[in-house]
Amino acid sequence: MNPETLAIVISYATPLVFAVIGETITEKSGVVNLSLDGSMLLSAMTGFAVSFATGNVVLGLIAGGLVSSNIALIVAFSSIRLRLNQIAVGIVLTLLAAKLAGFLGQDFVRKPGPSVQDLHIPVLEDIPGVGPILFQQNLLVYSSYILVGLSFWFIFYTRQGLNLQAAGERPEAAYARGIDVNKLRYFYTALGGFLVGLGGAAFSLDVKLGWSDGHIINFGWIALAIVIFGGWNPIRATLGCYLFGILQLVALKLQPVLPQLSQVLPITPFPLMIMTLLFINHRKIQYLLQKNSVFGRFITARAPSALGESFQRL
């Protein structure tokens, strides 16, 4: 695969990186936000609409993030305060947000608008091999690099990150140590939702420019699958995003070769990713991988123990 192709893969996968890391942070706190597919659609529409109206891409990205953050807070509030099932609430919000995006975005369908501009980094872009791949991109891509490293360091190497993991693993023990579990869940669910919204807006402002009904439908479900595929680890999840980007690119390249399958090829990465997910997380496969290789131990993981469970203070 040549450098130009790899650069395209990284650029294409960047919105998914934002969404996947956002959901990883949310789930690490113990909350499952299944509204991603609808949230990303509504954020994509909002981001494009605000950018179209103001001519400012940054405002569009922020608006997309805030929309998704508020949807995520509804999930958290429903679980923490109302003690409703997170899965059910997330699915309902997915359907609501998707329909809302289609309805509110009617005036912006297939209209040309602003987009994120490339910003090559001097000196670094001239590094043989990696320069054209990593440093001839735009600020969204560079921000994703920082986000991956920062989130990994924060979750696994800081006290606040340990508190975050405690809220998702052993909320009772965390509360006994003086951690306000529900406050943390509100905060990290909102933060994760904001990153998901950035991912949705990034699609319409960078990868799939513009807006149309169902613009990025199913990408939210893929993001949820990659979170599990990545074992709730930002670095592994990012690799999953790039793998998905490669699968999407291969499908597009094969369309001229296999025109009779032109309707099927674009969706092949979706079942392939899910099949890979099921394969890696099969109990026997996990046992063999963990037992026999360092790589196997790297790619296998388990969900936070209290994921999807509400916590009530005594």
C-alpha cells in the first residue's frame, strides 16, 4: 500500500477515531451510550448547517460536539436519576436523533459548504516514508493523534484516570473511597458525547462533504463495535478505526473490477468488522490467544465490570 493510500486511510478514519475514543471514555465510566448512530447523524447535520450559515468550520465542529454531548447527558440522566435501562434509552434516542437530523437538515441537502483545509507541517512532512502519510493532513487529523496519546495516558497513568476506571469497574468501592461516582459518570458521558459529536461533524466537514439524509448511517454502530474490538483501549481502538478505513478503501477499489457487486461491496466492511469482532471475542479464541502469544494478550480484553449498571448511593 503506497503512502498516498495510507494517508487517505488515516484521513478517512479520523472521524471514527474521535467517536470511538469518546465512547471508550464513556464506557470506562460505566455508561453505555447506544445513541451513537443517531448522535453522529444529528451532529453531522448540525456541524454542516452551522458552518454553512456562519462560514466558520470551527463553530460547526463545536456545535456538532455540543449536540451529541447533550444527547449523551440524556442517557446518563435517564440511568442515574430515573434508573432506566441504558440500552433501551440509547436505542430510542438513536431513532429520534436520526429522524430529527433528516427533518431539520432538509434545507441543507447537497449544498456546497466550507470544509476543513489541509495544513502541512513544515520539516515533518519531508520525513521519508512517514512524512507524507502523517504530516500532510489537516488539524482534525493532527488533533486525533494527540487525542489518542492523551486519552491513553490519562486513563491508565493518572489518578483521575484510575478514578474513571473505578467508577466503571467497582462503583461501590470507588464510592467508599470518597469518589462521587455519578458525578464522574455525568462528566465523562458528556465529554465522550462531545467527542462523538466532533466525529460526526468531521464527517460532513472533511470526509463526506456536505449533508444528505442518512449521510453517515451505520457509522455509529461501527464505532460501538470498534470500542469492543479495541478492548476499551484508545490505541487498540484507533488501530481498529484504521483497519475499517482500509476495508472501506479496498471495497471502493474493487467496485470497477466487480461492477456486478457494486451495491454490495461498499457495505462489506460492516459485516467483516462485526465478524472479526465476534471471532476475537469468542471465549475459546480468547483463551488460546491469551495463553499462546503476547499479541493475543494485547488484542483481547473484557468490558468494565459495572458497564450499563446504574449506581445508587446508600
